[in-house]
Amino acid sequence: MRRVLLAVFLIACGSCAKTAATTDGEYLFLWAGDAERKASDFLAVIDASPTSAHYGSIVASVPTGVVGSHPHHTEQEMPANGHLLANGFHAGRTWLFDLTHPLEPRIITQFGDAAGYNHPHTFVRLAGGNVLATYQYRGNASPMTHDSTVAKAPVENTTGGLVEMDETGRVIKSASASDSSIQYRGVFPYSVLPISAFDRALSTTTDMDEKNLKATSEWVQLWRLSDLTLLKTFALAPGPRGDENRFTGEPRLLPDGKSVYIHTFNCGLYLLRGIDTPSPSASFVRAFQGKNCGVPILAGHYWLQPVPETHSLVALDITDYEHPREVSSLAIGDDEEPHWMAIDPSGRRLVLNSSGGGKGGNRLYVINFDPGTGQLSFDDRFRDADNVRPGISLSARRWPHGFVGTAAPHGTVFSRH
């Protein structure tokens, strides 16, 4: 009997050891595709524990079995349950990954259209556990640029909407973003910010279809969150250059809990006030150099903005919302056009990549951020062993699931720890 009990104990402890080995530590989860669109898209796991002997090493990966879906946005921070949503935008597909055991990532499910809408873009967790998602189009959407080798006549996209769902894609409620009160019809939901304190949500409207050359996407939409009633659609006004308002991107709730910054891909920054009233106001507060500004992070009273034109990451002190001031700038490299960024749970480390389809330097960086001063610096320890340059290369390497080649990265998030 003692031998039997001992055997049971050893088996149980072996199981516990395996669980500990796959959950302890800090990791980065990288959502990427083959830059040549020949091999499967995949999610990779990178050791992000600064004290680890394998810091910066790619330790696991899992393929989706789908080629060329255009891996795009993931959730920007790891959900508490360890399940991460990641969309393949051009294919209109979304994967739900189980990352509770980081060294053994697995796919829970995948889904496509929802409530008659297609091509999802952004997923945000709600307090009650459901997910609020933007779907860009309704009905028959125009095929994305690389979806087919057979030329097809372009189809004019139809305005999509917002969908509340559970994390597996089961629809709870939905609503169209179409607004008959405005003449403009190029409204395609891009990102969304739920603001539960006021029963409101704000969504932006940049069209991801590169063939749509007519869309200017300067529009913002205000919703009642509880039933997804569209309350108002309004356009941002141009800044001094004349087009800073175009291609509305990521909305972020400011520390006062009632004001919002919205960045645009034309590198404008706008302040929204009165979102809890029937007549919200929007004012231009800042422009960054160039166009195609990347995904920003709000960290305390600092706004962190990737600026591809200057190949840099800029930190603004936004204590005075109407007059943000630059306090730090980090040159990433002339061969990089920084785009995607996320912050770790400590609020002191950022992950940054170019999301350039595998072009240029194509490196993934960890950047130190001082929440007291806003200062930015490279984590020089996060690098390839055979390279003095910070960051790890995502080009021409062997990935754990067997793929050999260059990754085209996009959404990357830190684990919770």
C-alpha cells in the first residue's frame, strides 16, 4: 500500500512540475505570418523573463494551418483567463488561443462572420466577460488585396457594425454603424473603446481595404454601450496641415475617466470631451511628423506614439491634455518603421515591432519605460546572441513548429505574471 501511495504521489508531483514549468516566468506572444505567404500563419512564444538564461529566445510556436490570412490585431493585453483573440484580417478569420501553458500554446477555436458582418478588426473585453468587436463590413465584402490569385472586379464595401459576443464568437447583440444622418457612406468600424461608467462606447472608422482610395475616414461614432444604439457620428476637423484628421485609429480613455484621446493614422492627436453628453466636442492638440503613425499606448499620464516617418518612439507628458509636451524620444533604427506596441503588467516594459510585412530591419524590441519621467531606452539584454544590436530578428530563422523563413509580425503581447 505504501508503494502504491508513493507511486500516486510521484505521478501527481510530476504533473504539478509540468504545470509549474509551463506557467512560471514571463513571455511574449507574437502573432505572425510567413512573409512570403507560402507557409502557415502562426503564434510564437518568446522568453521575456529578464532573469532567464534564455531571455529573448523563441521557445514555442503553433501554426494555424491557414496561409496568408494577414495576421493583424490581437487583444492589446493578455486577458485574465489566458485566452487570446487574434485576427487574420484579410481572411476575415479569428483564432482563440489558449496560452495558460505558454510552452504549450494551442488553438481553442476559430470563427469568421458574425451577425451578418465580416472582417473583424478589434476585440475588447467587457467587465462582464463578453467581448466587444468591430466588424468592418456587412454582406459581401470586397476581397482583400492578396486573397486570390484570380483578378476580381472590386466590390464596394458596405458599412459594418459592432458585435458583442462571447470569446468563442457566439453573438450576444449587434448593431450597424450605418448612419443616415450623414451623407458620407465610407464608415467602417476600426477600433472601439467601451466606457462603462457613462454607458458609452467610441469607435473609429479607418477602412483596412487598401483598394478603397476614396475613404478618408475622419469619422468617430458615439454609442450607448448597453444596447449598442448609435447616438452620433461626427468628423474630426483638419489640423494645420489640412489632413491630420484622416484615418481615425485608436481611442484611449484619459486618467480623468471622462476625456479621450484619439490618434489618427495621418499622425494627428485629438482630444474628445463631453462624451457623456449629446454633443461631444473634439479638438486638435498635436501632430507627429509624417503619416501612418502606429498603435499608441497610454501609460499613466504619458502618451507613447510610434512615428514611422522618424523611425522613432515618442513619449508625451499629457498632464495638460490640451498641451501635451514631448519628454523623450527613442530612435529605433533607420531600417525600421515602428507600428505595433504593447505594455507589460508592470507598466515598465514595452514591446515594439514594425509590422512591415517582414521588410526592413524586421526586429522585435523590448523597451524600458520609466513611468516617473517618461524616459525611454532599449533593453539591450533582449537581443540575439550573435548580434550587438538590440532586439531579436524575425527574418530568416527556424521556428519551433518547423517553419524556416521570415515572419511578418503584428500583434504582440506580454503574458500576465
